[in-house]
Amino acid sequence: MWKALSGSLSVDQRIKSVGISLASKCDCCSTGHEENASHVLSSGDFADKVWRKVGALVGVCWRTKQIRVVSWKKPHHNRVKLNVDGSSLGNPGQIGGGRLIKNERSELVSAFSSYFGEGTNNGAELRALIESLKLRSELGVNHIDIECHSSLVVSWVSSLKCSLWYLWDFWDNLLNLL
């Protein structure tokens, strides 16, 4: 796992990234899928069998999902990074959100999670961002980089336009905070 997280797992995709051409085919699978880190660790036939056995040993049901190896990049000097996320149990359903703020030394500045009541997944993402920005002023944080995996909320912030009428009150609140 350390090799995968550090980008050092020797798979065809990594070898190609340094300029060596290969005809990629995973030897552990019946389908002959291209060998990349996600396939080897998650979606391949062999990985699926391993995770199913591990899941059975620890009492967790394994369902194959695409797994991507991600990394966190530090913010620049005198800035902090806000990682924010919202979640919904059902859509609509019970919603909540959370955030982490870390400085350029990767030190935790602040964290929270909140229950928001009933709503949609998009409402949860938007409200988590709003709550995060409200708290940042209390922390005295002015220079902030925001990471949010909701492509819809990111597109709203980029265009300064929310397309879901039932979230417009929250949207106006976010615009005031931005």
C-alpha cells in the first residue's frame, strides 16, 4: 500500500509514465485489463478475490468499487487548505458535512462535522462549505485554498450561479461569505 500511495507500484501504467512503451495486459485477470494501480489494488479479478477474503475475515462485505490513489498537497506559505465534504443517507435523506483545515506544515488547524437534518446530497455539500467558511473567520484565516469533490458545487462557485432553486437561500449565504 505504501508503494501505491507514493506512486512507486511497479505496474505497466507507471512504466509507461517514464517513457517505456508496453503492450499492457494484467496477467492475473481473465479479461486482460490494462495494468494500473487501481486495477491491481481494487478492480481486478485477483484484487477482488483478495478483498472478499479479507472482508470475510474481518466481517465486512466487500463490494468492488473503483479506487483511486489520491494525495494531499500542502498549501503555499501563509495559506491554509480547507477540505470539505457533504453526505446524504438517501437523496433526499439525512444529511451532514465536515471539514478539515490544515496549514502549510500539514498541521490540523480546525475540524468539524455537523448534522444538517433532511436534504439532498447537493444541499449537504453546499451547507458543509458554508459552515466551513463561517468558522474560518472565527479562526482568523484569510488566505484559504478550498478542495471539494462535488463537481456541481465547484461549477457553481466557478460560475457564481447555483442552478437548483431550492438551494438559493443557502447559495445567497455562501456568496456573502465568499
